[in-house]
Amino acid sequence: MIAAVVLAAGTSSRLGSPKQLLSFRGRPVLVAVVENLLTSRLDRVVVVLGHQSGEVARVLEGLPVEVVVNQRYIEGQASSLKCGLAALDPEVRAALFALGDQPLVRPSTVRLLVDGYRSAGGIAAPFYQGQRGNPVIFDRRFFPDLELLKGDAGAREIIRSNPESLLRVDVDDPGVVLDIDTWEDYQNIICIKL
């Protein structure tokens, strides 16, 4: 079983309003992210919310996802990773960590990552024109390392420390390296036709 954990708990401090709720092709950014995952080869989707969780959760009503709230979201992304892991059942053998502000990641890219993980195990990450992007799949054996993360670093260090376990999945999908941190990022993303 492979579950997706969508990290969508942040404060969107550089934007000043929740980026998860910005409009993207007629629906909120977070809904676009979740719908892309739901059409991929994943067994379950968990969405980790934090800042303004009630308002953000409302846009997910009716979607077949599990919403969990990270009460410690202010501590950074690592707290959301851990919150998402805690929501997973013991039979989950790998977790795909997706960012709640990457609406352009194609479902076909997620399927490539899942297929790659199923054949190789370890860590499966997308690379676009040589640049590592997201989402990334981690085998269960890395869950204890993920539990030790602190602050806002995410899982980069785990990937860096385990090069022999990294499956590099080259993709023709710029969406894996495009996220929304600023209004300029948002304007760029809504103008891209993919």
C-alpha cells in the first residue's frame, strides 16, 4: 500500500493569504493538487492542514481524502511530515510526500514515481532537467529517519544521506519544480499551459 501525504499546513507568510485557497483553473490550488493525486496509482490520500485549517478543510469536503490537523505547524514542515506519518496505517509500505502548492504536477508523473518505487524500492524522486523536484516517495524503512526531522528542512537531508537508495525518475514535467511561495510564483503558475 502506498499512501500520499499532502503537506498543506503552512502559513503562506510571503503571500499574506492561504495559498491553498488561491484559484487555479476554476478550483482552489489544494483541490487541484489532491485531484491529481486521486487519479494516480495511490491507495490513500492524507492531507495535513494547520494554519486556518477549518477554512482550508471546507474546500476538501466531498473528496475521498483523510484530513489531519497539525497543531504544531508553526514549528515548520518537519512537524507536518511527522503528523502525516502518524496518520498512516501499519500496512502502508511507502509514503509519497506532495506539496499542497504544486498544482501542475501531472498524474502521469505520480504514476511514474509509483511504478519506479514498486520496481526499485528505496526513495523515488522526480528530476526535471537535472533538478530534483517533488513529490518524493519514501519506503517505510525511512519513516524512523523522517520522524527525527526538525524545523523547516523537509526530507532533503535524508535524500542526500542515502544516494544509494535514490531512484532518479527523469520526467518531462516542469510542475515538479514549480510551487507557490510568492505572488510572482502564483502569476507564473496560472499562466503556464501544460
